[in-house]
Amino acid sequence: MKKTFKKLKSFHRKGRIEAGCDEAGRGCLAGPVFAAAVILPQNFKNDFLDDSKKLSEKQRDELREIIEKQALAWAVASVDNNEIDEINILNASILAMHRAIEKLKVKPEFLLIDGNKFKKYKNIPHECIVKGDGKYLSIAAASVLAKTHRDEFMCNIDKKHPHYKWKKNKGYPTREHKDAIAEFGITEYHRKSFNMNEQLKMKL
């Protein structure tokens, strides 16, 4: 792996159990939105961990193994395309994070949320951090797990619907994906709320 020169922060406040949270698949036309929550040891160090979008597939897969082995606790959850259509993609992304937090085997004392919008989860305080996956190790770790678990899901359902090339595009609106929709129609995995620009602007 190529070494990153940017040093990510190990924690927001020392001595507190913090969980980093992030999602993957928000801007897709098909498939669920996935989210992960990760609690790392405060002495965790990794010079390669960064925002998953800045890493290669090989790097993400290698880091996933390290994170899942060394994290104090981690969890991944999803919200499917039908739920996304019902509650909109923003609320679905937050719900996926809530579900991931709920699955953690260690209860966090504080939540570090990637982005600028979140709904409070139970009585746990949180802070939203724009581009947090490039600032905190725990959020970066969550971004890697959310991305790799979602990619794995999309590769599996690609076998059922190979026309859409999900193994390659992971459900994102590439030209080949949109052309396949025009030719073959939508599947049970497609989101019917196709206007993603409007979806992304939706309020809580």
C-alpha cells in the first residue's frame, strides 16, 4: 500500500469510547445504503487508513481485514431500496447508521458522524464532521467497512442481474448502468426515486 502523508486524528477527546460512523451508496440508483460504526483502540495506528474514496479496491480490502481484527467493536447495517423510496435517501442513510450503532458490542460514549446531518441516537451525544472520513481514523475505518461490505453485496446480486454491470459500477449511475435500465427496465433492487439530486437535498 502507498503510504498516506496525511495524519488522521485518533480521537476527538482522549479517554472516551468514541464510535466513528459513515455510510456508502447514497448516490446509487440500485441497492441498499450501507453504514458502519467502528470503535478503535485509542492507540490504534495505521499510516494507510484514509477516506475509502481515496483508496484502491485492494487497499480497502486489506484495511477491512485489519479493522475488523483490531477494532474494539465494529458493525455494519443497511437500509434497502424499498425503505429508501419510502423515507428518502438522507433519512435512510441516518437509519443505517442507527442500525449499525445498535449492533455494536461495546456501547460508545460519543459518536463521530461523517457529514453535516444526523438524528440523535438514544442518549448518546454526537458531532457531525464534514469530510470526517479524511480527518478521524474511526470515521475512515467506518467508511472502509461500509464501502467494502456494500461492494460485496452488489457483486453478489450482479450474478442475478448481469446486464447492469453492478460488479463494476456498484449501482452508481454510470452510462452503462443507465443504458441497461433504458433497455431492460428496473429490477427489484432499483430505487424508484431516480431523481438523486432532489433526493440528496431532502430534509430530515
